Amino acid sequence: MNLPFDPLYIIAVAVACGALIQGTTGMGFALIVAPVMGLLAPESLPVSLLILMLPLNAAVAWRERSAIDFRGSSWITLGRFAGTFGGVWILLILPISQLNLLIGLSTIAACLATWMAPSFIPGRRALISTGVITGITETATGVGGPPLALVYQHSPVATLRGSVALCFLVGEVISLVVLAMGGHLNTEQVSPVLALCVPLALGVVASHWARHLINETRLRRFVLIFAFVSGALLLVQ
């Protein structure tokens, strides 16, 4: 895609908005940023996205530490470790064009699942299964939040934000270590992260006060609609 300006500017805006929305609602960063990166800088996925989410989720987990569901997070992390290797296998067999197709389909499916899922209380099996699915999709595409959001969507918002952030943080470290061991971590994917740290920090800081001002239900709907459209654009491309 030939653009008359540096696509990094658009990615930076997406990163700032994604950090603001995830810091406010507990989800949305990868749903917004992954499709935009897939369109403008597909070579940066999934490593750049995973690295950017480390400080984001560390900040949110620390802020909401008193509300975290540590028991549920432990079961999810167990499943996440197993699912990571499935994500690496997908990266080995798919070229970038087909990876974009996978990101688009995963994003749309995740949006529909998040929108339509009924209320339920997750047990150990559901938590482990969620970890496995998240490990596969986040390692391969950078998108792993919707399964976690489904599990915690009927919990207090602070519990959702903190627990999802903690699961992300541990899981992203696992994914990056496994990707590095498999030779999938290179400077081409790491270098854009430095330029995106400032918009990421702005989004995180803004989320500290925005979580008290923004209607979370409406914002979550906006995230899902935006992500659905972005995933559809990847499919069309």
C-alpha cells in the first residue's frame, strides 16, 4: 500500500487510542492496532504489538492490583502456555498475506463472540480453554483479548481490567520468549516500537482519568464496531 505520508503516523494514532480504550474498558488495544498494522506494516506483526502491550498491561495491572482475580488468572496462564506453541506453528506455515486473512477472520469472530456471548460464571475448564485459545491467537496475530474479555465480561470492571492485563502481561512474555527461540524476533519488528512509546504512554495516562468519565458500554461498542470494520478491510485487501 503506497501512501503519500509515513504510515507510522496512523499507527501511532491507533496505538494512543488503543491504549486509552484498553486502559479504560479492559480490552480493545489489539483489536484496534492489529488490523491497522496488518494494513500498513504487516511485517511488524505480531512482535511489535506484543512488545507494545508489555508496558500497557503492566501499568493497568498495577493500577487495578487490588481487584485482580489471581486464581482465575493462574488457570488461564496454564492454558496460555500450551496454546503459545500452536501460535508459533501457525507462523511457521502461513505467509504474511494469509496471516492478514487470519487476523481479519480472528478479529471479526472475536467481535461477534464478545457481542453475543450470554452471561455465565467461568469454571476451571473454561478458564484453561480460554488460555489455550488466547495463546494461539495472540502469539500468531497479536489479538488475544476477546476470549479473556468474554470470561470476565460480567465481573466488576476493575476486575476485568486488572485480571485481563495480568493474563496478557504473563502471556506476552511467554509468547515473546517462544517466538525468539523460534527465530521470529528480529530488528525489523522491534524498531517501530521505540517510535510508538510516546503515543502509548499518552493513551495510558489518559485512561487514568477517562475510566471515571467515559460510558464504558458505549465505548466498548465503538471498539467492537471499529475492530469489525478493520478486520473486514483486511479480508477485502
